[in-house]
Amino acid sequence: MNDIAHNLAQVRDKISAAATRCGRAPEEVTLLAVSKTKPASDVAEAIAAGQRAFGENYVQEGVDKIRYFQEQGIEGIQWHFIGPLQSNKSRLVAEHFDWCHTVDRLRIASRLSEQRPATLPALNVLIQINISDEQSKSGIALSELDTLAQQVVELPGICLRGLMAIPAPEADYDRQFAVARQMAVAFEALKARYPGVDTLSLGMTDDMAAAIAAGSTMVRIGTAIFGARNYIKN
Ligand SMILES: *Cc1c(COP(=O)(O)O)cnc(C)c1O
């Protein structure tokens, strides 16, 4: 077994253990493999090990990988855009990805909806919440969620599936859990209002267990699968 297959198996075990510990079924938690900065050959190893959902942060890098696997004739892979999205890049996301986790304003949502090709199913979107209230991070405040959600559900080219957050790094499990619970409460309220909502994208390599205990339905895992990222891209 290669490293990536081995790491994936370990991450799946951790997800199962975390879910079981809090009385949830492991199938309730989708594993998104975050392949940003990693070559297509790493993604291919993960696909060979059964992984189907991948997250990318940089539009052009993601589109290159999507095209590469399409050209290889590999089907059934789901591509999630999870990076900050500028308006001038929205068309590439609308035309190539299956999901966008980082909708945080009506302008971006409208563009994604208009630019989504009619030949494709609606783009699945999550509204990003700035749960730790850090000035540098994107996402809206929870107090702005009702208004944006009402606007997003009206747009025909996109489908509101839930919420996403990137909490500030926090080593302490109880604090990770407390922040994750705030997200879970907002998610449950949104789900009660809109029947299509089923996804809470929350949890990374270092806070996965707390996120699952709090109610996450999708964890975004990079380092634990592909190893440390050795370069930073802008
Ligand atoms: C890089 C990244 C991840 C993965 O983080 P790891 O700590 O490597 O698991 C998850 N979500 C987002 C939005 C990211 O940018």
C-alpha cells in the first residue's frame, strides 16, 4: 500500500471512530480530500484508493486537475472549490466544479448562478461563515445568514446545500468543540427552513474529531492524507 492509500485508510478510521463515539453513523460524514498544491499523480493515487471527492483552493490549479482527469476518461469524481473566490474567477468555478464552499456575498452567488452552464446540474453551494470573527478571513457573520440564504435559494443556477467555516486554529479540544457547536446550531436552523440543506463543511486535519462530535457532515482533510504542503501559492 502506498502512503496516500495508507493515510486515507487511517483518516477513514478516525472519522468512523469519532462518529461512533458520539452515536453518529460514519456514513453521515463525507471525507473531502484537499489536494491543493499536490500533483495530479497524488490525486490519482487517492482515486485508486477509492476516494471520490476532492477540494481545491486555487481556481486555475483546480481546473487543470479537473481537465486532466476528464481527459483520462475518469468519471464520478466530485470537485469542490474551497478557496477564496474573486468575481473575475467565478466563471471558471461555475463551468468546472461541482461544489463551491465559499459563497459569502450575493454578487458572487449571482455570478455563479448566471455562469453555470445549462447543460450541468445546479452548482452546489455552501455559505461561508466567519465563525471566529477574524478580520482577515472571508465569510459572513451569523447575523447576516438569514438574509443571504433567502437570496441564494432564489437563484436558479445554484443549489444551497449548507454552511462552511474555517475556525481559527485552536489546540484545545473543548474550545474547538464549542466553536463547532455554534456552526452546528446555525446549520440545524437553516436545515429546518430549507429542505435542500444537508451539508455542514467543518473540520480539518487538526480539529476533525471535535467537528464531527459537534455535527459536521463533511470534513476537509489535506495534510493527514497527502502530507505537509511544501509550498505556498497566492
Ligand atoms: C487547506 C485547507 C484544508 C485542509 O487543511 P489540513 O489542515 O491540511 O487538513 C481544509 N479546508 C480549507 C478551506 C483549506 O484551505
